Amino acid sequence: MNIALIGSGGREHAICLKLHDSKLTKKIYCIPGNAGTAEIASNLDVDFLNFKKLLVSIKFYKIDLVIVGPELPLVKGIVNFLKKNKIKVFGPNQYASQLEGSKSFVKSLCKKYNIPTAGFKICKNIKDVKNFLTTNNFPIVVKADGLAGGKGVAICNSKKEVKNFSNEIFSGKFKTSKKLILEEFLKGEEVSYFLIVDKKSFSFIGSAQDHKRVGENELGPNTGGMGAYSPAPIINKNLEKKIINRIVKPTLKALKAKKNTYTGFLYVGLMIKNNEPYLIEYNVRMGDPECQVIMPRLKTDLLKIINASLENKLDQLKIKWSKKKCMTTVLCAKGYPGKYQVNKIINLKKIKLDQKSFIFHAGTKLKNKSLVSSGGRVLNITVTGNTFLNIRNEIFKIIEKINWKNGFFRKDIGWRVIKSK
Ligand code: AMP
Ligand code: GLY
């Protein structure tokens, strides 16, 4: 098959490598891809949010299947558009993508179907906010309703903070919506749980934990993710049953009740408190950097799994996993998640990786045949192995060899799983 893979992050490089390894793949086009995907696929410089232009390229390159990596095109309806134009595409439709695109949609669904989640109120104005403040304790979580690129959530410790952030949302700081959600703060351990879903069933496609804060000891501002590891030891059979029965099944049932079914990856973001799962958020895609630690552990052909989902035959496929563990550390440009410089040369020529190690590119591109940085999160140094401690030491060795003077990384990725050993 000729495949188009939409996106340009570490997640897409990890997916691209799996597709590259598949016997079913003929040619892969990454739209737009990065310098890493360019080594194993052809990058196309096409704006994937311009659906009409995208369609022209898809037809020109005789693409048999489009796989969508990031959330924005899904929320904007890329699946509906391509299907209408008779192009085979993997991902949820626009209605189902509201699971990520609208927090008020998810919270209302949770209420209707009794899905465990933090107590909340959907607010349309500052009066609604003030009412919530009279009856709830701090901290309070304030969330912009629509997509906000990870910047639309604030954990507030005073009335003043809640009112300030709420006013920013109401005045249109996050353009997609002026509604907001106030939530009770849940204290527990966060975990990312992944499924691949078709019209009839769903299959487990990995668990992971990521580190969102920029600084060691979980300090500093939120980022897209500074590192991750898989599997997440907090997930056990008993907990998994609760996640499926109390959260996933009612959600898929709710979509079906609206004559909509879900096809694609589903990221269930959870807070675990006393072995009880609470839904924090859904994402309608794989996580980044979680995908980078899940793909290296996957033994079944990814394209075979995606095809099974598109044919509603996931229930007939057994997905196999390596027993190895995997961890990734993100090498970022200095200054991230604030201002950082781009176009800084990175020299990977001397780096020889063995079969258990990968460097997934994120913000990289080729400029005059040199590899340069083009984003805040630049490389994902990823290693598989038997213990997280050994894996992390291997990651450090690779980062030392790369010796990129413009970068920084967190040295404590996986502290939960390494400290307890
Ligand atoms: P969200 O965009 O909803 O995933 O929120 C971003 C991050 O904020 C989550 O990954 C959590 O770390 C944190 N968070 C969100 N909601 C809550 C909550 N109700 N209680 C505690 N932490 C939360
Ligand atoms: N790692 C968090 C996310 O992909 O949203």
C-alpha cells in the first residue's frame, strides 16, 4: 500500500518506522514529516489543514491509506472530508473527535453516563465561576473548553488566580471557545492508557506514563512532554477492568447512541486514586512522547492492526507485545517551553545505534544538507531493555555522544519506576 502519514513529531517518526517495517507497505509519504522520517520515507511539504490541496497530493501520489497523527486535523474534520472524497483514512470522524476537541462535550457525557471524573461546572460567564467558588476547595482546575495546544489548563490556589485565568478565557485568549470548565483537583498518579477502536470492538495498544513539567522533580511550566516510559506498572488487571467497564464502554456507547462510531487510536488520560480510575481527558490520537515508547514494544505489524480496525475485525487479531521495557527522553532546545532558537546544527553522524535504541526526531529539518533544529522538542532518545535503570543509563550515554550544546533534557525521567526498584 502507498501510505500518507499526517504530522511531523516524534510520534509520527515512531509510527513511520513501524510502517516502514511492514511487509504490506509499498511507499510512505510523510506530510510534512521531519528530518528523521525523510530517512525512511518521502516528506511532502503540503499544508495538511488545507484539505483541498491535500486531496490533490493524495490523488497525485496514488495514496491508498491516510493515517492521521495529530489532533487538529481530526477535530477540523479531515476524516469526514477524505471519506466524502472516497479516500481511505484512519482516525475518528469530526463528531467523535469532540472527545478531545471539547472538554464540555466530554464532561456532559461523563455526567449522563455516570463515568468517574473530577466534579465540575461548565461556565459561560464570570457569575457561573463565582458560584462554583463559594462551594469548592482549592486547588481548583480551570480549563478552556476547546483545543489550546496544552496551554489551556491552570491549577489555581486562590480565587484571584481562578478569576484571572477565567477572564482570559472569556476574553477569547483560546480562540476555539469562550466557555470554560472548573474542576475539582484530583490527587493521584496519572497514567496514559491506549486503545485502538473499530465499530465492533477495541484492543489494548499500550500503557505509558509521561512527564509534562519542564523541570526535574515535576517543577516548572507544562510542556508537550519531556519523556515517557512503557509499560506503566500502575496498570493491573483489576484496574483495567474498571477502566474498560466504567469509562471506555459507556463512552463508546454514548457515541453509538448519537449514530456515531469511533475508529482510530483512543488515548484515555487517567488519574488513579486508591486503585480507582478517574477520567482526566480523552485524546483522539496516540500520545507524544508515549507513542515513542509503545511502538518499539509492539511485535504485531502495525499496518495489519490498522487495516483490521478499518475492516472492523480487531476482535479477530491478537496483538503481540515484547516483554521488554522502553523509555524515551526528550532533548529540547534551550529555553523551551518559552522562547528558543531554531536552525542550530545537530551532528548525529558519529552516533551508531544498536537494535534496541532509536532516535526519533521531532523538531528537526534538513537545511543545506545539514541536520538542524526546527522546534522546541527536538529529539527523542529511546531505548528498550530489561530494567528502567539500565535503559536510562543507556539514554544518558547516547545524549552525551550527541553532545548538542543548544539542548537540555530531564535526568529524572522514570523516577517513579526507578526509585521503587
Ligand atoms: P488536560 O488538558 O485536561 O489533560 O489537563 C492537563 C493536565 O492538567 C493533566 O495532564 C493533569 O496533569 C492536570 N489536570 C487536569 N485536570 C486535573 C484534575 N481535575 N485534577 C488534577 N490534575 C488535573
Ligand atoms: N503526552 C501528552 C499528549 O500527547 O497529549
